[in-house]
Amino acid sequence: MMRDEKYVGHYSQIYGVEEHRLVGGRGDGMHLLQVRNGRGLEFTVSADRCADISRLSLLGMNLNYFSPCGYVAPQYYDKEDFGFLKSFTCGFLTTCGLSSIGTPSVDRDERFPLHGSISNIPAERISYDYCNDEIVIKATVRDAAIFNRKLVLERTITCSLDRNVLRISDVIKNEGYEEVPVMILYHTNIGYPLLDESAELRIASTRVEPRDNRAKEGIGEWSKMLPPQAGFAEQCYYHSFGGGRGSVKVYNQRIQRGLALGFDTKQLSHFVEWKMMGERDYVLGLEPCNSRIEGRKTAREKGELDFVRPGETRAFELCFDFFDTKSDWELA
């Protein structure tokens, strides 16, 4: 689609960013950025929740899961063990970490809850601009405490105005004076109507490993999506990639929508598939991460912790392509 300024009064007629505040419920007052690229890609950035992406649609069709708790402001976060689930909106993307991911654990006398706390920390700065036919959103999120870690996440979300492509680039810096672990997991959550029993999942992995006995029961059908089932128990699979690039794709011919996720396996050395086919809890998690999800204590024991020295940084990037034809999706 052409963008000819002679035809429009204001650029927001076609594309742009609008800032909103929620009213009512546990999301009251939350700061949201609504983004449109003029080619059918729309998404919402939650400034109060690590600049994560709470909603995403393509040509009017929703692609992500939105959990029963809905929007929850960070002041309602329950940091005890599995309290994370009480405010886990899921959305298109929830960032997990930065000091721990996965199962709650106690590591060297410090207790770490499920998936860490970064997704419940508001951005202390967030801004947007238009540059080189792209919408660019920048956010700073600080995960720090006295006598403890001092990590700063600098996030850049880039959305093309020419193609339905979305890139998330994060740089994490240790601003403290001690070496500390950094753990991160990008909890990407696919939902209805993109996700149903006709959805096709392709993960270009060279090895698939069930996380536990429950996952082992379905190892032969890890890529098969099922109708919603009452009482379904989650199944998680670890995928390994042979090359330097991880590639994950989902397409649903019924609605003619799909996406492809790419990431650097040198940055994000692990990948988790979370298959949850429950009624009302119907979601497929696609989760690049830098360790497994057994908790920080186990990650330390297995030598999976990535330590960042004072002044040192770690960079991570995800790239999403979105499709409304299967032929284009096949080529991705």
C-alpha cells in the first residue's frame, strides 16, 4: 500500500502510535501505546509492564492469547512462588527474568519466584519516533535493588511501515560492581483464532526433548494442536537447533494468518515449546531463552548461568514476520 501524504490530513489516518490509559479493574491507570503500521499489523505496548506486547493482530485478526486475569497493573504483582500467575496477562510477549526464569527456587539463600519479576516492572522511560519508514519505540526498565543486582534493560521495538515485520532488540547492562547472573526468557503466546486444531506448527529443531513424564506422553505429537480439553495438563518440550539461527513458524489456513519467529541461538541458546490445550487456558508458548526453565538453583548446578561482569552487556534480538498467505509463510 502506498503512503502518499497528499491524500491524508494527518499521518495517523494511516499509521502511527497513540497513547492510552486504562480505566477500571486491576488495570486501572495502565499506560498503553497502540501501534498501527498501515499494512494491517497492530499491537499494544504495555509501558507499565516492561514494555511488553499485550495484544497483536494482523488485518483485524487476533494472534495472541490473553489470559483470564486480563490487564493487571504492577502494584498487584504477587512475588511469592507461583504468584506470578495471578497477573500473567500472557499477551503476545511477556519478558521473564532477569535474575531467574522458570520454576521457583532458592539459590544461595535468595528466593526466586516463577519467571522472575521484570515483566511487572514499569519502564522508567518510554518514547517513540518515526525514522526511515519505521516506527521505533525505546524503553528503559531497571531491575535493581540496594545490596543486590543492578541491571538495566534497554529495549527497542522496531515496526516496519513497508512490511509486516516486528523486531525486538534488548541490551541488558550490569551497572553494579559485582558479577551477577542474567537469565531471560521471551514468553511468546499464540492464541485463538490463530491457534486451534487446524494450526500448523513448524520448529526447525534437530532435537526435541520432553521436559517431564507428562510431556513424554505426547512426544510423538509435539507439533499437533488439539481442540480445547477440560483438565488438560501442560506439556513442555526443549528444542535444540543445529545452526546459529532458530526458526519457529505457525500458520492457520482456516483464517489465512501466520507468523515466523527468528532468533540467534548464540544469544538465546535454549527454546521451550509450552503446549497448553486446556479449555479457556488454550495457548501455545514459543519461548527462546538462555537457559532451561528448572529454576536458578538448577541452572547454577548445571552450569547454565550466564554471568555478566560490572559494566558488561548482553544483547538479545527477536524478529517476527507476519503473513496472510501460506505461500509467503512457506518461504520464510
